Amino acid sequence: MAEESDSIFREVDEDVRRDQMLALWRRHGVSFVSATVVVLLAAIGWQIWTDMRESSLNDLSDRYAAAQDAAAGETPEAAASLYAQLAKDLDGGYGLLAGLRQGATLLEDGDAAAAAAAYDRVVAKAGDSRVKAFAGYLAASAKVKAGDADGAIAQLQGLALPSEPLYYSATELLAAIYTAQGDIEEARSRFDALVEDPAAPAALVARARDMLALFDAESPGADADNSVGETESGSAAQ
């Protein structure tokens, strides 16, 4: 009975530690999300400008603005349908923006799986590598919310490469997913890579160090090391 009770408490303790790790990541995650939004806007802005310069369809902006106004007065489900249709009708940057807005609206409405599918369509349609990477990152995030961690991991593994535009953010999100799954070894390897990269953003490195410190504090050897230290201190005092 005592062994069974100890096992139950260990499982609960592991869940609590995992929740603490995720809470830490969520608390500091806004900063890198805002940074990737800037990347996205710059990339799509350039693509829209190129489309408008090279295309005779100068009503794209008006059509997109009209759809936005119409969507503002609709339910999230109806707004998502409007954006879905716009994404099909428009090529170039405005079509990509419509697809992203569709995904965001679906996510706001609580349909994470449909949001992920919308973002994946943007990935397939985008020509700019930065837009493709950001849409893929959003798709992976939505898949996590939808409970498809394996799908998110598969997508992020292609984004968490040094050659990819969102390498650092994708690596951090991948590490967070592994943390949630309890795969600390995989999570640690990703956080270590971020800490050891001299070009990694300082705020991201700080978060990675915090997570690694939590791993170290909660590792099986940590208590043993502390016990040895306390024993040695006690012996010295005697």
C-alpha cells in the first residue's frame, strides 16, 4: 500500500512540475510571438506590393477591405466562411491574408483543427518562404490546441532548422511540446541548442535557461546531490 501511494504521489508531482514548466513558457511566450508577427507583416506587405505593381487587378485592396467590413458584422463561423471564399478568389498577398484571417477566426471560435487546416492551405499557397514558415508555425500551434501534438511535431521539425526563417521560435515551441509530453531529453536538447547559439534572441535564450534550470532542479540526481552536499556539510560541522 505504501509503495502504491508513493507511486501515485510521484505521478502527481510529475504532472505538477510539467504544468509549472509550461506555465513558465506561456508566461514569456508573447515576446517571440510579437516578433514573428512583424516578420509576417513585412513579408506579406512586400508580396502585396509586388502583386499590385505587376498586376492589373487593382481592386484587390478594395475587395479585401469590403470583406473585412462584412466579416466584422458576422458570427465567427460566417466570418470564417467569408475569408475562406476570399482566399479562394484572390491570388497573391491578399489571398494569403484572407487565409490567415480565416485561420485566426476559426481559432477564436474554438475550432483549432479547422484553423490548422486553414493555415496549412496558406502554407501550400504561399510563395514567400517567410510567409510559408509563419503559416506553418501557426498551423503547428493550432494542432497543439486541437490535441494533435504528433502533427505539430512533424510540422515543426521542418521549421526548426537553422536555414528556416522561424528557426528559433519553432525550436522553442517544439521543446515546449516535448516538455508537455514529458519527453525531457528531447526538450532539453532543443533548449540546449538555443542557449548555445550566439545568434539566438536574448529573451528566448533566457526562457530556455529557465526551462533547463527547472529540468536540473527536478532531475532524479538533483535530490541525491543535495543530500550528499548536506551530509558533507554536516560532517564538516562535526
